[in-house]
Amino acid sequence: MIRFATENENEEDIRQINELTYSILESMDLELIQQTPKSQYLDFLAQLFQKEGNRFSYHNFLLSELEGRIAAIAVVYHDDDAGYYDKQLGDELATYFKIPAPVIQPETQAWGVLS
């Protein structure tokens, strides 16, 4: 079954969603992911999932369920929201991890810190 995530997802579904999200981010070789314990980053993702108005909010997840488990995810949002989500995610990362706000370089779509 394919469905959108809701704010009422159970704890196990949220854990599975965040594990899949982490797997995607880890495959992007992002420096912050490589330097952060997985459990800490999963906690960060869990907090974002419950908040509205961010890239990793439950509002933006399309889920595929197989035999009662989350088998696949898609993070979906309108292209017009991408710039806002980029900035907002950078702010969330800075606050949670106490680092300078990372930004996505539009011309390369690579993560970095502006100095």
C-alpha cells in the first residue's frame, strides 16, 4: 500500500522512516552524517518528522508499506518550497548540532558551510 505519512504515525513506523531517510543521506557522503553518531542523527530526524514546515516533516513523506512495515519512502514537496526548506534545514542543523549553518550550494547542490 502507498500512502502519505501522517502526524499520528506509530513509534515503530517513525523509526523505520528515519532509518530509510538516514540511509539516503548517508549515501550522499555528507560530512555531518559521517561525523555524527547514527543514533544522534536519527534523533534529529525524529524531531524534524514531528515538526511542520520542513523538508523531513511527515507532510512530505510518501510511504510504501509491505506486510505492515515501511518498505520505501519518497520525500516529496513542490520545487517552489526547496529554497525555504534548504534554509530551514540549515538552521535546524545549526541549532541541533551547535555548528555554523550549512547551506546547499544551488549551482552544485553540494552541502557546505559558508564563511
